[in-house]
Amino acid sequence: MANDSYRVDLDRLDEVVKKLNNVLKDMQSASGKAKSGTHLPEGALGKGFEEEGELRKTHDELKGFIEQRVLNKLERLIDDLQKKTSKTHGAYQDQEQNTSNAMNKGHTSSQNKYS
């Protein structure tokens, strides 16, 4: 029963790491689109009206906000989570191997001791 009280599914952790990698790739793609796919050239909104320059300026400010404050922060957050999850996976995997080795050593030495 003590064996069942704590169990980490390493396959699930590995799956989470892979999914986070995919999310990070998608975020980088979105970030690239936000940088290059949302350019608003002069005259795209029309010409000869007073607010055109103000609209382009506001567009550029909002674009910068989305790139810096939203997408970059999300990318860093997801990257950090992926790295920590991967590190956790490795630590549990190492501990599982150490426990297995210790149990095998104990099993082997007890067989020799009583044989």
C-alpha cells in the first residue's frame, strides 16, 4: 500500500513536456505573425483625412503592446513551465531508478545472506 501512496506517471509528464513544446512553437508562430503580418502601411486606411496618421500611430502602439506585453510574456511563461516540467520529469525518473537500484541491491544481498 505504501507503494501506491505516491506514484508519478512519467509518461504523463513526458506528454506534458511535448505539449508545452508544441504550444511554444505555436506561440512563436503567432509572435512572428504579429510582428510581420500586421503592418499597416501609410494610405492603407485611405488618404486625405485628418485621423489617418493617428490611427496608424495607435495601431503601431497596440501592435508593440501585443508583441512585448502579451506574446513575449506568454512565450517566456510557457518556456519556463516546459523547462521546469522537464526538470521535474528527470528528477522523478532519476529517483525511480535510484529506488529500483537500491531495492535490487537489497534483494540480491538478502538472497546471498540467506542462501
